[in-house]
Amino acid sequence: LTNEIPTEAEVKALNEELHKRSTIPEHVYKLIDGLPKDTHPMTQLSIGLLALQPGSEFGQAYRAGTVNKADYWKPTLEDSLTLLGQIPLLTARIFRNIWFDGKHIPSDPSLDWAGNYAQMMGVDDSEGFKEVTRLYLMLHADHEGGNVSAHTTHLVGSALSDPYYSYAAGVCGLAGPLHGLANQECLRWLKDT
């Protein structure tokens, strides 16, 4: 979208589409649940993203030789939408494993994407927390490519790596102390002050 605001019907349709794509294979949950609790969340997320990779439509189509160069964007878009549906379930699971002894809160498809994510995290069930989560995710969604994680994701994707590989690489870049990990260091500093 450029210079357009989606209609309420378009937002609803996207939300429904993301919920349809959110299923995570049981083997991925078992893998994440089996990691030591002290494994850094970014490490767990990159492992989870890579464990989802066998479902890549781009990877399957490319290996089968069934997609021509002009149509690479189509399975890439499908993979990206699927990942957008799966990432909230994966990250909420990791969060609950580390800080809530693996007591998970199921996904609720009646909620919007960000509201559902906020609920699955289980930090605060208020509408206010869901609204703050929506705002936080919206602000962080606007990454044009100048930072480490977005640049890394683009760079890896330019090698025709599918979005699962590309997103996992971006997450690894985000884990660096001069990028996303800086947020964690700030919180640690505030807590110690």
C-alpha cells in the first residue's frame, strides 16, 4: 500500500487470512519446548523459523522448477503472509516457556492479529495492553532496510533464499547488542538503576 489506508473490510480480510495461516506443525513446538529455558529468546526464534522452513512454498517451487523468474514474488508473498501468521504463535510460545513455565495461552481467532498476540503472551489481559501492543508492533513494522536486521533479511533474500531463511538471518542480526539487543540492555540498565 502506498498513500492508501485499508478499509475496515480489507483489514478484517487480512486478519482472517493471517489466522488461517497461523498453524505451526507439532514438531516445531516440540523442538522449541525442548530447548533449555536459558536459551536466549532470539536464538529460539531463529531455530523456530528455520524449523518452519520445510513448509516454504518458494523453496518447494524453486526446487521443483515450477516457478519462473517473473513469478518468484508470488510464492515469496505466500511465505511472508504465512510467517506473519505463525510468528505471533511462535514468539508467544517462546515467551511463555521462558517466563511462565510453559503454560501456554491458546490463540483466539476472534481477536485481531496484535490483540491475539498480546493475549497469548498473557502479561495483562486488559484492552489497554492490547492497544499498546498494537502500537508497538505498528511502530516496529516500519523498517525500510537501513538497520541491521532489515538489511540482512534483504541481503539473504537477494540470494533467492526463501523468506524463512531470510527472516531467520534478520533475527540473528537483530540479536546483536548494537541493534535489538540494545533494547534488552537498556531495560537491564533501567532495572539496575
